[in-house]
Amino acid sequence: MNLLKPIQQQKISDQVFEQLKELIFRGTLKPGEKLMPERVMADSMNVSRTTIRNAIGRLVTMGLVVHKQGKGTFVAMPDPKRDNPFALAMTAQNASIYDLLEVRMGLECVAAALAADRADDADISAMTQSITEMEKEVQAGRLGTEADTSFHMAVAYATKNQLHIQVMKNFYDYLFHGIRESLHFLYEDAQNIQLILDQHKAIMTAIVNRAPEKAYEAMQQHIEFVKEFFKQREK
Amino acid sequence: MNLLKPIQQQKISDQVFEQLKELIFRGTLKPGEKLMPERVMADSMNVSRTTIRNAIGRLVTMGLVVHKQGKGTFVAMPDPKRDNPFALAMTAQNASIYDLLEVRMGLECVAAALAADRADDADISAMTQSITEMEKEVQAGRLGTEADTSFHMAVAYATKNQLHIQVMKNFYDYLFHGIRESLHFLYEDAQNIQLILDQHKAIMTAIVNRAPEKAYEAMQQHIEFVKEFFKQREK
DNA sequence: ATTTATTAATGGTAATACCAATTTTGAAAA
DNA sequence: TTTTCAAAATTGGTATTACCATTAATAAAT
């Protein structure tokens, strides 16, 4: 039976939510702009504040608006991080940079070891290129952050593990857009860059020599170095 | 000034949210399972239903639970079609079980070592419970896959690394779902299950004894065992 | 035993009051 | 006048209570 389609009983909060979402997506409500106070909005829409808060709450967890007690609710600034899964996870769980480094430690050390087994000529040449590129950048007075990333991605590709590659792509995409500021401190010091370059070379050497354990350790020391840097800096 | 650290004024709804999320992540609340009615949950937590609804509302928009008016609130089934935070679903199709195990090797071994440093009583008891649960399941003639996952998530939680927890949750939700059939072969053999149980116990013992290296190795052997099983089976 | 009406259970909305953080206001002090 | 600072007004967060809407469970009628 049931030839009749059910009248889609959309919840009231759904409708409010849709309206607000539209306003934000269309740009009628611009980033940084303040929303109406909940009480006013409830009044002008003839619904309860409860419902309004429900709708806005969804926008908050979606990261489209932010609540500020005592101030109001504001449209969130368009944030490249928002599209990045890692960034979302980081902010949602308010993870620290150490959390990040620990996860990297797990992923990249094993990756380095695998790379030592599986890297082919193309992989090696990609690593080499990343290193010389980084040297050039530094010589030119720039920070070699992109070349740095390239090196690590080259290692990832050398594992031939599609899943690992995908994960690392997400990771470094975030490192770029997400914590660029934090990393600047690391790159500011020319001494650090030289050390990083040496560490990269050590990793590559181990990979070229088909020495998985060495590669593992070299990567470990590399990440440990970064971790120590931030630890020192905290004081 | 500001020598005083800000008392992290976490909202009540935040705390409720965290508790519920943890129950779901750990697998204590299994997919499809019904949550307590809001009213009794509010009562047993000594907060208002308003706050409970706020917390649950977040879980809903995150897709972890679903509301059904008149019926209740239920833990959502992990849905591959759903947007997963790390966009790994597509990769999971092409990824081999070895790819998965390699990435796990990196993440979980380091995690085990960290857990040995940081696990508290609650973590230990969660691991114990997962192990006994798995034993009970096996005794009853069922496969203890869920308890197995719970154990690994317990280790993840013991790291206190929020990012790692998030990553592992997604791994188990989306990736292992794709190779569930394959895993059946592993669990079919009672002998294997016993070995897996022993390995879990070894991991936990190392963690209890605060022996990071041992924990690392125990986890390594555990994953290596699974890998070897599938390798043998290919022939 | 089947069907139907009633009741209970449970999420959704409303209304009101008060708490907590922030801004604004306005009077007192300089 | 300008600055300071305390009181009041704003605004999001939580609590309470009541009632609506949907579904499941139960009792009553056939």
C-alpha cells in the first residue's frame, strides 16, 4: 500500500539551520560578521530560543560559526584548515604539536625502513632533488619548507604503500596550511636548517644503502630533534 | 603578567560530549546500540536534559549517533559512504591488507610504547576487560572481533594522544570494514584466536610493567603474526 | 486470536529563570 | 576634561518545567 508519500515533516530546527547555512554560503553573512543574538533571532522567527540554539549548535560543530560567551556568535573565517581532515581532527580534539609529532614518529620511521627496502632510482632522485632544492632555497635566504615537505613525501612514495602515501598527503597538506606559523620558529634559525639538511641526508644515505634499521633510526632522530626544539622553546 | 595558568573552563556539555564519544570510540557502546533515554541520562549525570541534548546533538551532526523520535538515540553504523574525516575510504578499496598492516605497524607499535609510559588504571582495566570479553566471546563460539578492536582502541587511548585516537578510530571504522571478510579466515581457526589472546596479554603485561621497548616489540610481533598468517594463506 | 483503542516512552519544542563572561554605561576621581 | 572603575546591560550556557509528536507497549473489545 502506502501509495501516499509521507509529508516530510521537517523539524523546525532543520529549517532554521538551512536558512542560516544558506545565508553563510551565499555570503550574505560574511566571515567575521556577528549573528543576531539568539533571543532576537528566536523572536523574529517566531520560534523558541531552544530551537535557535539547536540550529546554531550544528553550525558550530560544523565549524561555520563560533560561539563567544558574552560577545555573540560570529561567522567563522574561511579557513583552509576546514577542508583538511587532519586539521579538523586537531582542532576538534585540541591536539598539540607533540601529538602530531608522535603520530609522525610512528608513521614515518616505519616508512623510512620500508623505503630502504623498496626505493627505486626515481625515488632516490626525488629525494636528492628535494635536498638540493632545499639547499638552494636556504642559500637564497628563503625558508625551505616546501622542499622539506617534498623530501618527506618522497620517502612516503618510496614505500610503494598507497595507503601510507594517502595518509601522508593529508598530513603534509595540513602541516602547510595549519601550523606554518609554528614551524617558522624552527626555520628561522639557519643553524637548525643545516641540521635538518644533515638529517635528511642521513636518512637518504641509509635508504640508498638499503639499511632499514639505519633509516628508521635516522628518521627517529630527525623527528626527535624537532620535538626537542619545541620543548626547549617552551621555556 | 599572567603567571597563572587559565583554569580551563570546560563547559559541562563538553564533558558530557567527551564521555559519550569515548564510550563510542572504545566500543563500549556498539554500533546500533541504543543510548539511555535523555531524561535518565540527565538524571544519572546530575545535569539538565538541555545539556545532555546539546552534547548528543554534537554527536548527531558528527554522524556518530542518530536520533529517532519516539524510539530513542542509537550509535550509528560506520558508513563507508559517509564522509570520513581522513578520506581513506576510497584508498581502502585499492589498499591491500599488507598496506594496512604496514601502516598499523608504524602507528600501533609507537602507541604501545607510549602507552607503557602513560597508561593509568582506567586504561589498564579497559584492556583487561577487552581481553576477558574476547575470551568469553570465543568460548561462546563467536568471533571476538569487536573485543579485539576494543583492545587496540584501549591502547590508543592510553597514549593520551588525541590525534592518534582519532586516527585509529577512523582506521578501524573504515579500513577494516573493507577487509572484514579476509579477517574471518584469521578468526576461523581457534588456534589463531588463542595466539592473538596471548599476544594481547603480552602487550598489556609490558604496558603494566612500564616497559616501552617490550610493549613495542610485543605489538610488533602481534601485527607480524597477522601478516605472516595471510602470507602463508596466499600459497 | 485479532483488531483497536489507550497508555507509556522518548525525542522535539516552548517558555522562563538564572548563571557566566563580556561589553557598555555612567558616575566618581584625577 | 580625561581617566578610572564600579554598576548595569548584553549575550551565550545551564537548569526546570511543561507540552507536542512519534513510536512502542499494553489493555480492551471484537
